[in-house]
Amino acid sequence: MSVPVIILIIIVLLVVVWLISASNKLNRAVVKIEEASSGIDVALTKRYDVLTKMMDVVKAYTKHEKETMFEVIRLRSNMSIQEKNEENRKMDENFKAIQVLAENYPTLKSSENYNTLQKTIADVEEHLQAARRLYNSNVSIFNQLLVSFPVSLIASSKGMKPAIFFEADAVKKNDVKIEL
Amino acid sequence: MQQELESLRKAIRKKFWITFAVCLVAAIVILFAGMAIGILRNGTNAAIYLVLALIAVYVIPTMAVGGQKTQFKNMFKNSVVKSVLEDIFTDLVYDPNVGLKRADVSEVDFLYTGDRFSSDDYIEGTYKGVRVIQSDLHIERQDEHVDSKGHTRTKYVTLFKGKWMIFEFNKSISSKIQIIQKGFKAQRGAVSRLLNSQSKVEMEDTDFNKRFAVYCPNAHDAFYVLTPALMEKIKEYETSQDGKMIFAIVGNRLHVGVDNGRNDLEVSTSSKVDVEGMKNSIREQLELVLEVVNVLNLDNDLYKKGV
């Protein structure tokens, strides 16, 4: 076998190895986004559980029915990021409504259950923020790969599109004071 | 207390110099006697004798005051150091002759505890409601090399000399987080870190990533603990201190190691005893410990309570 043929074979092998490596890198980035997305699901579920408990406490003290005071939240499996954003926004609205109610019902505001749940919210919020940041970090890495040459060629051949960030809701961007 | 310490210090100095003078005179007399009887007229013999004499003239007085120096050190630590610690910490436990053991720090996987591990000045107490343990730590690695004549020479290389602190942390996680400043010497070798490469976590703060490497098997826990605010505070703390650092969160304990090359809370007999000056110096040395609680807000128990 002549030297030019050997060189050609080596070049082809290197290109094949690179193609496999780049493809795997993209696939791993997609898996990481999916893992981080399920982390958001876990955090949203925890937040929903705390919210439900708080709504029960509010109902006991104010005698208001939950359904008349709060937005209905439905967490399902396989929600898109936009749907998760929307359900998270509804939870924000409900938490705000609880705080407004607590201002009008001093016995609620001073109850041990309510205060304990307020502290739980802080930890739950931190977990949700962590899940959001991790998800967005993985989305950023993936989206950067999609626009970086030559990996972008592989991505477009696979029909891959940029992933959507899990945005902080506009309401949550304002500081919300929780008085303990 | 100042008078007692100063009296003891003067007695040590006096004994040292008297013993030194006696040894020096004896060495000179032996030198002349040796020359007179011919033993030390030979250049080689004289050189060997001079070296041995110089060593003896220093070593003998040092050994003579050794016991009193230990007494001076213990008196200083049990009175001056302890009084400063009692002002700062509640529920204080202090033992200057005891330190951390390897087992106390071995839960920090990426810390290499070396071939020689020594520790002293064990302090345990509560500051602003946070339980704190700290100790001076010295880790060394044994290096052997064989010279051209086939002799094996052993030397010890310092990997870590400074302060090791363990705090009660205000968040609890199931996995370990290890945050190692780039250039920290006492970390496990490349192979060990490579085996854990899958657990390296890139945070969204690029400046933080340039200064520190974060390892955690669960990336969510890393993002949960290392909030943007905490990363800023870690950078702030690192900027305020000398030496490379390691942070590790294991369960509800935060380990902080600062390799500043110092063994704190020590005293010398060469300068006059000034108790107030010494206390101020001790307070400054302890700032390194207290700043961790203050800067990282470890006294914030918001995340510890709840359902």
C-alpha cells in the first residue's frame, strides 16, 4: 500500500472518530438537559406539596374555600418547559395570595404551622432555583454546541434545534418579602 | 499573668546564654588543649572538631532550656490564648497539645493526608450559634531519591501547613461537594481525580470556575449549595486570606482548609511579654476562622427548620 493511500486512510479514520465523538457529545448534552428537566419536575412537585399544605392551613383559619381563592394548578408528567413555566407562575400567584391573606388574618400569620411552612418554602425555593440554574446551564452548553462550527453541521444533519431556557417568571424577579 | 510570663521568659533567656557561654568557653579550652597535645593540629581534625563544637554550643543550651520553654508555652496557651477564646466562643473546649486526627479530615476525599500528619491547638466552641472546630495542621509527603552513589536520601515536603476548620453547615445534602482552589497542593493525584472526572461540575460563574474546581456526584446538590451569592462570598473570603484553600461539604459539616504556611497561637521567648499585644495578635489570627461564619452567613438557619 502506498504512502498517500495510508495517509488517506488515516485521515478518513480521524474524521470518522471525530464524527462519532461530536455526535456522542451532542447526545450527551441532550440527556443532561432531560435529566435537569426532571430535576425541575421534582422541585416543582415539592413546591406544589408545600403550597397545598399552606392552602389547607389558610382554609382552616380563614374558612375560605381553596377553589375560590387560588389558581388551579395541574402538574403532569411530560410537560414542556413552557407548561412548567406556566404552572410555576400560577404557584407564584398562589403564594402571593396567601401572603396577602396572612396580612389580613393575624392569627394565621402567627400560627406555628404557617411559620414552619414559610421556612420550608425558603428551602424549596432554593431547590427550584438550583434545578433551574442547572437546567439552564445544560441548555446553554447544548445551544452553544449547535452554533459552533463544525459541530453545528452534525447537529443540523440530526435536525437538532436550540432548547428553551426555564425563565425566572417576571413576578419572581421582584423581591418578595416573607415576614417570619 | 504578664509578670509571671515575663519572669519565666527572662529566666529561660538567662539560662540559655549562661549555658551558651559555658559551652563556648569549654569549646575554646578544648580547642587549645587539643592543639597543644597535637590532636587538633591536623587541618581535617580541626575542621571536624569546629563543626561539632559549633553544633554543641547551640544544641546544649537549647536542650537545657527545653523543659522551661514547654512550661512557658503551656502557661501562655492556658492563660492568654484561653482567655481570648473564652471571650469569643461559648461551650469552649481547648487543648493546645491535641489536634485533629486523619479520620477527622478523611471524609474530604480529595485531601491527600500525606506521610506525616501533625496537628495541635484543638479548639471547639460555639460562635453565633454555629459549632466550630479548628486546629493547626501540617501535612508532609515523604520523598526518597537515590543519589549517584546508591544512597537513599529521604526528605519531607510540606503539602499543607495552616488552619483546618470544621463548621456546622446550614444546609444538609446527601452527596459530598468538594471545592478546590487551583494550585492547592495537598490534593489527590491526577489519576484519582480523573477517576472522579464525571463528578466535576461547571458552575455558571466563569470567574469562580477559573479559581476553583467543583466536584460533586449530584450536580443539583452543587447548584443548591453554591448559590450565586455564596460563590461571591467564597471568592471574597479567598481574596481576603493568604494561601490556597479547599472547601468541602459533607452532610451538615463544612470543612475549610487554608494553606497559609502558618502555625498560629505560638509564642517566642525572644521578645518581651506584652499580654495585651499578644491577645490582639491572637484575635487577628482567629479572624480567619470567624470570617467563615460571618462572610458565608453560617448563622442563617433559614434552611434548617421546616417540615
